[in-house]
Amino acid sequence: MSDIFNIFVRSVFIDNMIFAYFLGMCSYLAVSKEVKTAFGLGLAVSFVLAVTVPVNYLMDKYLLQAGALSWLGERFATLDLSFLSLILFIAVIAGIVQLLEMVLERYLPALYMALGIFLPLIAVNCAILGGSLFMQERNFPTVIHSFSYAIGSGLGWLLAIVAFAAIRERLKYSNIPEPLRGNGIAYIITGLLGIGFMAFLGI
Amino acid sequence: MKKYLGPLSKDNPVLVQTLGVCSALAVTAQLKPAVVMALSVTVVCACSNLIISLMRNTIPPRVRIIVQLLVVSFFVILVDQVLQAVLYDVSKMLSVFVGLIITNCIIMGRLEAFALSHKPLPSLIDGVMNGLGYGLVLVVVAFFRELLGSGTLWNHPVVPQSWYAAGYMNNGLMILPPMALILVGVMIWAKGGDKSS
């Protein structure tokens, strides 16, 4: 139990997707002009991560890893399909995003409206595929561990983009040197936020 | 000719268009993985541009994203397997970031914006140039981070021992991830800012 909680805290603060691994930076920089839209995107990313990572965990465990196919019989026990993981993961992600979109539109229209345009865009967000790939690299023992990792990473991403959007809203009124306006200062602020987050390394 | 050179400076994918930043920064603590990453992205970008451009008249517009993703992931798997076979240590260092080339926005962006509407040869050149424009940023960032952070270049020590004896110290901050972001910010500054905003 405690290691599940550890994974959660670790993925929110220490291995934060944006500040430690720069995953999903493109949308992070593009959609952080306002806190409200940033929150919507952050929510969508957390949501999709929480669904795709456990599914990809099961895919990895029962289809791809060396010996994973042994449930099919002796003949398959020696197969190692892990070189296919990239293509399977991206297919699962694209499929699930599509499916989620339809399910949400039918049963939870309010959430669907809130996520809006961000949901379909997420299929090509590096944070989502990155979540699955890190999950594979870390070899979590059970699907619960991978779920807690997914929720933690998603919340960490949400935290980062909302904090950054709030700073950016204030930034509009400050006097920045001409060549740094726009993206220049955005990178530097993210870097400084990242240094701030490194204080959590001690936890 | 001029329009193909754009990605190297005026339309640089990382500095100006803010594409592909995700993987650009994570692999730049040292020069060697940065160069390998730059070459991998160039290969994937050029090859998938070429293939998509060859197929551009047969892909139904509604499913083009899936087709593009499949073509790109095919080349990324090839690159990944080659790296694991030939440069195992670098491949370990790059870890998940080779796989993340699939979702690199530069590649998808070039497929959408260029390869779908141009002939194969210009698409190939466009892919190579964009890959190189991306690589340029990676190499510059990695050069400074390795030089100032570890005092080495390509794993060879370049800062003379006498400097250390005289009190020179490596800047450990340079190796930490946030410094990559700050260096890119400084590069944009040095380049004269981002004119779009």
C-alpha cells in the first residue's frame, strides 16, 4: 500500500513530467495563455493518462513481454514481441481517445464540453505516450501501481500547466526585454519553476 | 533553394515554431546522445515525409492521422532497433525518448503542412532540413551543457587540469534538466526574439 502512495507522490512532484522530463511541452507552451483553458487541457491529459497507462500495462504484460504469451500454450512461451510495443501503444492510445470522445459525448456531455477540442489533440501529446513508455521501463508489479503512477503524472502535469498559466497571465503586465517576449521568457520561467520543483527531491 | 534553408534559422522548428521541444531538451546533458538523437529525428522525418508524399494521392483525408502515425512509428521502430544493436550505451541513455519521436510535433507538422501537398523529392529535402534545424538547437544546447557542466566534450576532457588546480569548478547546475529550458530561452534571446508575438 505504501509503495503505491510513494509512486503517486514521486510522480507528482519529483519525476514531474514537465519539469523533469519535458513531456508534452508543445501543448504546455501553446495552451497556457489562460488559466481556464490550461486547466481544461490538464484535466484531459490526466484523464487520458489514467485510462491509457493501465490498459497499456495489461497489453505489455499479457501480449508483449518476453514469455508474456505463455497463457496461449507452450509454443508461445518463448516469444518476445517487445519491439512491437511502440506501434501497439500508439494504436491503443489513438483508439482509446476516439472511444473516450464518443462515450463522453453520449453519457457525460458536461465533461465533454469542458474538455472540448483538447481531447482529440491528446492522441499526439508526448506526455501520453511518454507515460506508457515510462510505465514499461519501470516494470511496475501490478496494474494498481501503474494506475497510481498514471494519476500522479497526470496531476503533476495539471499542476505544472496551471501554475505556469497563472504566472503567464500576470506576465502580460510586466516589462520584459523586447527579444525575450513570448516564447523566450516562457522557457526561462519554466526552467526556474523546474529548479523550484527540485526542492521536492528531498522528500 | 532558399525556402529549404528556412528551418535552419528563420523558421527553426524549435526556436521559432515551438515544435518538438519535448524531446529536444531531455537528451541534451551531453553531446553524444544529442547528436544521435538529432540524426535519428532527421532520418525519421525525411523517410516518413518521403513515404507520405508518395502516398499523398491515395490516403483518404479522414484517416490520414492514423496512416501518418503508423508510417512514423514504423521508422521509429527501425531506428530504435538499429540503435540498440549498434550504439547500445547511447540507446540506454536516450531510453524512452527514441520512442517519443513518434509524437514529435515536428514530424507530424511537416507531414501535415508539407508532405501531403508536395512531390516526393522536395518533401525529402524538407524533411532533412527540418531534422537538421532541430538537430542544430540540440547540438548547441548540449555543447554548452556538457562543456560547462562536466568540463568535457564527447566524453573527452577539454578543461585543462591546471584550471581545476587554480580553483575552476564545473557548474553542476548545467547538468540538471531545468537548465536546458533556460539555455533555449537564452538562444531565443540571442536570436533576436520571437517575431510572431
